[in-house]
Amino acid sequence: MTSFAFGHALRIKPKQTVLYQFQNFFIGKQITHKGSGYQFVPFGFSGVTVNRTGDGLEATIVFPNSDPDGSGKLARNWAIEALNESWIMEVDVLIIEDPDPETGLAAENTVVHTYVGQVTGGQWDNVSVNLELSTVLDAVGTDVPRRALTKTNVGNLPISNNVRLR
């Protein structure tokens, strides 16, 4: 009998090069996906919805607020840097055709969808680190890129709410 499962492969990129590669299905194992090794980290990925017009909405990646990759570095430490520098995160949603860790670790899995988002927000508590990802596909709805109205950007700003355009 064939069984199918869903998992995620995550690539975290501060610039153009990949800094971290994680997967969240094979506990304590490393898989090969797209020719690279992905280490297990218990993260969650949710919130991706696409409507008929193709607008992408925000997604959330949740990490434990602990040492996820065994490096001795808390997720919160690099998450703050990811937020401040607007890192890019790419998530492949995978169909894992053979969820047996003894036989399925090196097999290429079917990619259902790839979500690419920029870290635009985040929060943490004692248990988890939540990073909000936004896509540029719907820049109007999700405020990407986030910019503040300043005198340098738009010129003199009104000091009253009684403004009329003619």
C-alpha cells in the first residue's frame, strides 16, 4: 500500500545565498531535496491562500524559541536579524510519497507549491518565534514594501487633517 504525506522544505536567505535549509517531516534526520541536505527543525508553516485573482496573502512560519538546528543559537537570535534585514524565505510544500525514514530520505519529493516571501513582521514569547512573510504579488493589500511617509520621500507633510485636493 502506498501512503502519501505532506512536509515542508525551507530555505532561509539573508542575501542571495542560502544560510539555513530545514525540513519539518523526518524527525532527527536529514533529507536530500533539490540536491542539498535539509536538516530537521520542528517548524510550522501556515496562512498561504491564493484566490482567483492570484493575490498572495501573508504566511507565517513558527519556530520553537529554542535551539532549532543544534548550533547553540536560539531561533530568536537570528529571527531578529531576519526581521531587521528583511530576509527572504522560500518554502517548498512537498508530497512525500514514501514517508518511511529508512527508504525515503534521499528520494526527490514532489513539489506541490513554492512560496517565496520576505520577512515583514514577527513576535516571540517563551515558547515560539512567529515570523510573518509577505509576498510582492499583492503589494497593495499587504503593505509591501513597508515604507513610512517622510519629508524626504513625499515632500512637506500637512500638519492638519483639513487637507483638500484640487
